[in-house]
Amino acid sequence: MADFPGTPTTDVADGPGWREALLTALRWIVGLATIAVLVKVGIDQADDLSDVDLSLTPGWLVPGAVLTVGAGLVLPLAWRHLLIAYGWPIPRSRALRAWCLSQATRYLPTGVVAVASRLSLTAAEGVPRSVAAASLALETVLLLGWAALLGAIFIPSSVLPLLLRVVLGAAAAVGLVTLPWTLRLVGRRIPRLDALAPERLQRRQLVEAIGLFGVNTLLRAGRLLALAAALLAITAADVPLVLGASYAGVVAGMIGITPAGIGVREGVITAILADRFGIGDAAALAVLLRAWDFVFELGFLAVATWFGRTGRQTAPT
């Protein structure tokens, strides 16, 4: 794979052995803590899940898995385009590794560890922390913007009045379309933010990043529908309701205070789908969707860790 000229040859193994042992221990702690949180969610909703009467169609799990893997690959590549947009290209494999390793920490309380982890791993690739922080903020804005747009389209009017849906959708669409100009304006108005200096911004790369975040959103919508079809007796008429519930949960989870929106997303999805599928099946879908995503995140984490071990001496140049 061809890399960009000037990519730093950072020795990612610098530091004493105790640091490596500490990082390994931290990864185990994060994984176990995440499992514990998921188990707690299941226990908290045990009463609802006792009324589960799922209609299983396992064949839908195959396209669901393909779409989940696709979404998991597109998201870190979209983030990489944000770095490139501000003049800091890093190889695809290193971007995937940094993103996946930091993503594992998002279930920890407050989210501070996830931010610190992303900044540290990105800095190891030679990217200034200010740029890494800006890219992380933009990633959150873009994920929220796309989720709000799809939510505005599909959330039932019984949950969110039509007027509010139109306002939300219009605001999200305008925000996504005008983001390149908005960032240039912010860069000019706040010259101390060197990471967002307007002369650094490569508009084409930013537009590609915005598009990739949109692709990720659509792939995640597809994996949700596949999982819903595998677990529930849904019809074509149920598609808007399922999508609306999912993205209402995503938006609520992103602005909530729980780690990775856990519990908040599940509660919103369950509340919206309960009238159609019953509270037991709705809660089961919400909880199993979280477990499904978590299993694939662990897979990405394992692959990212393996890449880090095999390419430990020198980052690609």
C-alpha cells in the first residue's frame, strides 16, 4: 500500500517494558469492564426480556455481519480523511489501528479515557494533539449530523412532531453541506486554533470525509434492518419505524451522559418500538443490537492489536 510522502517513521515500541505491560493490562480491564456493563444492562431489563417472543430468521445475520464489518471499516477511514484534510496523512493500517484501539475505551465512564487514548495513539503517528483533538470533535459532529438527518426522516410523527422533524432535518442537512465554509470561518475568527487554520484545510478531503461518514450511517442502518429481520417478524411497512427508533436512540445516546450512550440508546429504541412489537421483543432487539456491535468491536480490537504486534518496530513509511 502506497503511503504519503513525509509520513513519520515513529517507533511505536519506544518505552520500557512496564509500559507495554501496563497497556496490555489496560486493554484487558477495558474489555472486562465493557462485558460487565453489558451484563448489567441485561440484568436491568430482565423483567422486560422475560416476555420475549422473537421470530428468528438466522439467514439475515449473514448480510448483517457483512454490513457491520463494512461500517466498522468505513468509520476509521472517514476519520483518517479528516486528518488528511488538515495536512496530516497517516497510512490506512495505522489509522485503523489507532481508531480501533481507542474505540475500545469508549465504554468507560466520562469518555475521558477514550479521548486521551485517541490523542495518544494519533500522536504516536506524528500528528499534533491539537489536530487529533479537532478531528475527534469533527467526527462527533458528523456522526451526530448524519444520525439527526436520518432520524428526522424516519422518526414517527407520534414521537417527534412533523414540524420539529422538518426543523431537525433541515438543520442537519444545512450543517453537513456548509461544514467546509463553517470550518474556514471558525479558523479565521479564532486564529489561536492553529489546528483549524483555514489555509490548512483541503476542501476535497473534507467533503470525502463527510461522504464517508454518510456511507457509514447507511451501512449501520442496513445492519440494523438485517438484525431486526433476523429477530422480529418485520414487514416493509416497519422499516421506517425501525430506522427511526434506531437513530432516535443514536442521537439520544450521543448527547447523553452514559459511556457510549449505553442504556440511553436501548431505552429510546425500546420505547419507540414497544407499541408495534411489544416491550419484550423491542427491548430484546435493543439489547442484542448493543451486544452484536460489541462483539464486532472486540473483533476489530483483536485485529488492530495483532497489526500492532506484527508491525511494532516501525510505522509504515
